[in-house]
Amino acid sequence: MNPIASLSFVRRLLSALALLFLSCLPLQAQAMRIKEVAAVQGVRTNQLTGFGLVVGLDGTGDQTGQMPYTTQGMNNYLQQLGLTLPADAKLQLKNVAAVMVTAQLPPFAQPGQMIDVTVSSVGNAKSLRGGTLITTPLKGVDGEIYALAQGNLLVGGAGASGGGSKVQINHLSAGRIPGGAQVERAVPTPFALGPTIDLGLNSADFQTARRVAEAINKRMGEGVASAVDGRTVRLVAPPDPHSRVSFIAEIEEIPMEATIPVAKVIVNSRTGSIVMNQAVTLGPCAVAHGNLSVTISSTPMVSQPNPLSTGGQTVVTEKTDIKISQDAGSLIQMDAAPQLSDLVRMLNGLGATPQDLLAILQAIKAAGAMNAELEVI
């Protein structure tokens, strides 16, 4: 045998054996960082809202007389500018629209920073395209002003009408102003206060809380973290407040072993969507499935009197035909499915529609053959 050919054969054999050995190894647990499962409590966004006016519209504003708050809002704004209108003055505000302005105040936002705002019409304005939002104070739930919004709107829709016809693309009664609000007040956070810092898990799970505390203590030292409950992990913060940023930044990057999620099947009764996670398992069971359909057809028929009859009238009647059909259903045995792929394959073998699967899954759960929590949204 050629030595070169034999050497190439040996290399291919070793490569195949290596791939076979790797395929037989157990899969390693998926690792994730702590920042992906938890966040610092108290570091959160805050909702801001305000009532404002959009001016400069091309005759697509609120209709005069039907939206009194638009006229009142413009009168109040003009009075702030030193303009007082007569009591009997009737404003024609076709180019003005009353709007609600909303924004999210990010954590640690300081005065002078700019945030995005969303502007939505509250009246019967046809379009906000090309409008300008005048100065609008944005308040929190405590009634304090935290930002001031103003700027030109960006509306993603477009439309045209004429001769009784109308064409519209996307939405014209809402828009955004990137960087349209300036922060005027900072929201205090408990991040730099107190001897401890609490981490809040994204979902309540005692196993996840325990693993987060163990991973932190392994990296930072024993006693730094302790699981308070299934949602909170308490950290002993550094005495120096200026060191807390580095402390939290290092903790967020600590890897930890991912926990197996709770077996759950989510059923959307409105759309028929069914979503299940990898922890769902199925026990042995038997399912009989058959479709029942009812068909009703109606055909109009005209009944006319005889040619020589007197006083007769032509009458339109309906001929109704009702049919009931039921497909033959067979008893199908479903073996135990330890993996999600096996469960999906067996459910597809039933040949049922998503709407039929809603009833089948509920029946399997009631029979105790499915190890999962069934949640209907």
C-alpha cells in the first residue's frame, strides 16, 4: 500500500473517531451573565405625560366647536404670552390639534439631557404631519414637572383624499420627536444610599436566586450576597459610595449556570397561538380526534302566481339546506415524550389545527398526562 495513502486513511479515521467521541459527550449547561437575569432594584424608568398643542398643520387639525379643550388650551397659552382675547372671540383652529405627550425618563437622567417623546392626538385631527409641538411640561405621577417637550414631529404615515376617495398609509394621528424633551429635574435613586444593594430577578425562582448568590460569593467572597426570597438577592455594598459603580459592573459580568425554566404552555385563545418551552414533557396517553362541521346554505327562490289568477303577488322565498358532517376519528396512542421535539412531532401527527390543539392540550392536562402549567392569555 502506498505510505501516503495509508497515512491519509489513518488521519480520516482519527477525525471520524474524534467527532464520534465529541458527539457522545453530554451537553454542557448553558451559561449566562447575572445582568441577564437580574437588575438593581430602584434603578428604573419613570413615565412622564403632558397635555400639549401641535400647531402649523395644513388644515388637518381639530374641528372648531367640537373639541373645546383645544380652544381652551390655546387661550391659556396665549395668556401666558401676554395676549388676552375677548370673551366673545371665536377662534378658527384648523391648524391646531390637542395632543397627549408621553416619554420615558431613564434612570440617572440629569438636568439638561434630551429624551425622546411620543405625541398622540386626542381630538379629531386628521393628521399631525408637518406640525410643531409647542412647549409642553411633562409631569410624573407626583405632579412635579420633570421635563419640557418641544419640536417638530416625525410622522411615518402619508395620506391623500379627493372626490370622496381617501388613501392612507400607516398612522397619521401619532408621531415622535427624537430628543424632543429636555430633563429639568433628576429622580433620586437608592443606589448610593444604605449599606446594601438589592438585585431583583426578572422572574421569581428560588433556584435562580440561590445560584445568583452562589456565583457572586464565589467571585467576590463569602457573605457578599444572600438570597432573601425567590425574587431578591441582597448585596453588601462597599462603604465608599464612589466604588459602587465598579462593584455592580463586576457583579453583572459574573457568569452563572442557567436554570431549567418552569414547564409552561402558553395558549392565546384569541389568535390560536400555542407556545411551549423546552421543559414541557408528555406522559403516555391516547387521544381520539375528529372534526364536526355544520354547513348551512340558503338559496333565494321566486314564487309567481298563475297567469290567469287575480290578486296574486310575486314573492321571494328562501330555500335552506342544512348538512352536518363528522370526520371519522381514530384513537391515537401517544408515547411518553421526554423532549420538546418529540412532543411537537406527535402533536403534528394528530393532524389538528391550532384551534383544535387548544382543546386537546387542555384535555391532556386534565388527564394528568402533561407535565406543564397551562396558561391561557
